[in-house]
Amino acid sequence: MNMIEVQGLTKKFGDFTAVDGLTFQVAEGEVFGLLGPNGAGKTTTVRMLCCLISRTAGDAHIAGYDLANPADSLKIRKLIGLVPDNIGLYEELSAYENLDYYGKLYECTPDERKTRIEYFLKMMELWEKRDLPISDFSKGMKQKVGIARALIHDPRLLFFDEPTANLDPESARSIREFILQLKKEGKTIFFNTHNLDEAQRVCDRIGILKTRLLAVNTPQQLEKNVWGSRTVIQVEEVSEPVLEAVRRLDPVSLSVEENKINIGINDPTRQNPDFVQAIVAAGGRIQYVTQLNPGLEETYLKIIQ
Amino acid sequence: MRLSKAWTVASKDFKTFTKKKGILYSSLYFELVVSIGLPFLVLYISGKPNAVAALPQLLNAFSFLFVIGAALLPVSIASYSLVGEKVQKSLEPLLATPTTDEEILAGKSIAAFLPAICSSFIGALVFTILIDLFTYSPLKYLYFPNWDFAIILFLLAPLVCILAVGFNVLVSSRVNDVRTAQQIGYLIILPFGAVYFLTELKVLTQTTNNLLIMAAVVAVIDGIVFYLVRATFQREEILTKWK
Ligand SMILES: Nc1ncnc2c1ncn2[C@@H]1O[C@H](COP(=O)(O)OP(=O)(O)O)[C@@H](O)[C@H]1O
Ligand SMILES: [Mg+2]
């Protein structure tokens, strides 16, 4: 079953369209990343899916519950956990008190609250600091408490809205590792980010958003779809007979940069040996044969431009 | 609406107030001045010659201060309770929990109403005991309890308190810092202060009838404010329009 099913989801603020006709699915247990520049509509999308704001048009189902049905709204909110972009803890209350309050709001039993708060605070190495007010915590520590807060009711689906933005690299890394661990536990994760590297490391599939959903796929497939497969063959010297030999094999594309021959190939594993053989036969002295990897960044920039 | 949910929301605010001493003190000042300070002033005055005849009228006027107290006491709590959430950006995660808008609103209202009305009652108890203690011998009768004060305390004060809470919710939705919310919130005292002074100037008289009429007027305004509050306190509004 799909955890999230979205069809033509649209949000307008007055005349301004913030999110336009999104259609996608997120399978149970999947980590889905929504990647887009500032103002792309990521937060707006998450807010609609968390029953925080209404949608202007379109349909969405979370775990089979209809977002349009007010009677389902409480059930949906009960099975999801949200880590918002502004973490919004109560500064004057302690970490323990913050989590306990949310445990009550999420209707956990006193026992569940006690064991889960202890479990998460110990895992995040904050148990010793449980009684300090949140105002004494660093940004990274607050973020961890915010994540524990979203997990207090053991939700099946988690929304993270740019969880590592403005964090130091070490905190950002431990948050990413934590998200990957949640994935291992079988949670479905919806992940907003404008950090490409992060999206690539954490997400199974990525949707590229800029008001509209421009592409949805695995990171590898996105690259391949945009660029096709490329093989780079570096030779001692690019001569005309060598190029002629390559052209004769009818590549998808061909370009030369210094002593590198950049060849677009439909089925590299089958065709690469033919190209190598042809170049050698034409007198080319091959130094390296590599696969061209433009990377997600180039791909992303090409998609959103 | 589940009252237990509202109570959870209110309890969290109570916990916050025990840590925010400023909020506690601000309500204590009023109690100290009115409930303890005024009776001692009365004690001092009643020792003067010819003061006895003026005492009932003076006590009558002082009684009305508990109406003003009911408008004043919820302000610091109500403004902190909502604008505090706004400043800390905690409304989004709060609204994401399986709690309805009504439950959150009810919790926030209880958090401001209950301490204010309780401290009004406790203050009134201290006030009546001290006044009776100090004025029994010159007056030769117990001034309190009396019907006017019962109307003030059990009818007018709760209605005014509700008005102050509602007014503060409306103010909180429009402002961005606790101090501004409080400053605007305190404006709710003005009409009641005006009534107090007009009574002092003998333009109005504080009779049982007039107190009842006033209670009826406040109740109608309460209804209007409640309607406005309900329209303002909706998740979509809170997340997209509350600035
Ligand atoms: N309450 C609102 N009223 C009007 N416009 C809004 C509101 N919230 C967001 N927007 C606009 O919608 C667009 C998408 O915003 P947002 O979802 O926050 O983007 P992202 O999270 O991807 O940075 C932005 O252009 C933003 O200015
Ligand atoms: Mg955002």
C-alpha cells in the first residue's frame, strides 16, 4: 500500500499559486525527498499533508485516510510525526517536560511516555541534560529533541522539513544517520531539503519541486534521464583517425575536451568494449576509461532552470 | 471537544507560569494593593472624626475594584500564553498533534481564566475579612457579605474575566511580542476604569440594578468576542495569517 497518495495537489494564497498540481506516491517504508530552492513550496506541501492548512485543489490520502475528510484529520495527525522547519520547543521548559507534554497531546499512556522519553534522550545522548531548560541547549541539541518529540507516539510516517538547515556539519551528520536508522526500522519518511548531497545520501526517491513537480525518480535515474549514459575515454592524443573510428560506431553524442573523448552511449556495458577496440585499432593510446557522472547537482540545476 | 485535552494544554501553561516569576508577581501586586492595602487605608480613615458616615460609600466604590481586577489579572497570562507560543514558533508542532483548534483555544482560555478568577476570589476573601474586622466597631454592623459584592464577584467578575481573555486572544493574533500584547491587552481595563471614575464623580450610581445591567451588557459583548475569537483561532488563520 502507498503511504502517501497525492493527485493534483494545489495551494493558492490569494492569487498566488504556491504549489501547483502535485501528483506522486510514497510507498510504505520509503524515504522520499522533496528537493527545491527556497520558496519552491516544500513547506506548504508538508503543511497540507499534515492537515495544518487546507488545500485549494486536488486529492491526497495518507495511509488510506482522505485529507479532505475532516473526520479523518485527527486519525491522520495521530499516525504522523512532524519535524517542522522552526523546531518550536518551549524554551523555559526542560527537554523532559517538552517531550512529556507532546506525549500527552499524542495520547500516549504514562508508561509509554516514560519509556520512550528515556529511550530517545539516551539515544541522543541528552539524558543527562533532561532537566535543563531548552534555552540552555545548542541548536543541534534542540533539533534532536525536536525529532524525539515527533517520534514520541511511534508514528508510521515522519515529515522532516529541512532538518539539517543551519546546523554544524557534525550535528547535521548525526541527524542524517538517525534518519537512516529510522528508515531501517521501517518508517516512511518524507524529507524536505534544498541540500542535494543530503537528498542523494538519504532518499530512495527524489521529487524536484519548483511550484510544480518537475521530476520524480531515484537519484541515479534522474541523472540518467537528464544526461543519458556517458563514457569518457582519455587518450594520449586525440587524432582525426581516432575520432573517425568513434564516429563510425554511431554514438548518441560526441564531444572532445583536451585529450578526453566524451561519448554518449545507450548501453555502455555492451558497447564500451567496441569503442575501446576501435580507438586502439585507429592508433589511439588509451590512458583511462571512465563513466561520466555529472552528479545530482548538475542534474538538479538543469532540471529547475 | 475533549476537556482532558484542553486541560493538558492549560496544565503546560500553568507549569510555564511557575517558572516565569514575572507573570506571577504582576498578579500579586494587584492583590497586595487592593486586598491588603485598601483595608488598612480604610482602617486609617475610619479613625478620623466624621468618617463613619462616608464609609459605606467608600467601601462600595472599593468593591468595584474587583471588576477592574478581573479585567487586569488575565492579561499578563493570556498574552504570554499565546504570543509566547507565537514567538517560540511552537504553534505549528502543536497544531500537528491530534488536538482540535477548539481544544487548544479552550486550554489557553482556561490557563488565563482560572488563575485570574481564583486570585480574584482569594483576594476578595482577604479583603472582606479585613474590612469587616476593621469596620465592625465604627459601623456597628458587618459590611460584607452583601448582595452587590456577590454580584460583583460571582457574576460581573467572571464575565469581565472572560471578556479580557477573549480580547487578549484577538490582540495576540495581531502582534508579535509579549510586551506589546500586554500593553494593548490592558486597554480592556479602560471602560471599567471609566465606570469607576464616573461613579466617583456621581455621574453613575452603583446600585444593584446598575450592576445587573452592566453584567448583561458585558455578557452580550462576551458573546460577540467569542464569535470573533472562534473565527480567528483556526489553524489555517494561525499558520498563514497570524503575523
Ligand atoms: N501564508 C502565506 N501567504 C502568502 N504566501 C505564502 C504563505 N506561505 C508561503 N507563501 C509563499 O508560498 C511560496 C512557497 O513557500 P514555502 O512552501 O514556504 O517554500 P519552501 O518551504 O520551499 O521554501 C513562497 O513564495 C512563499 O512566499
Ligand atoms: Mg520551507
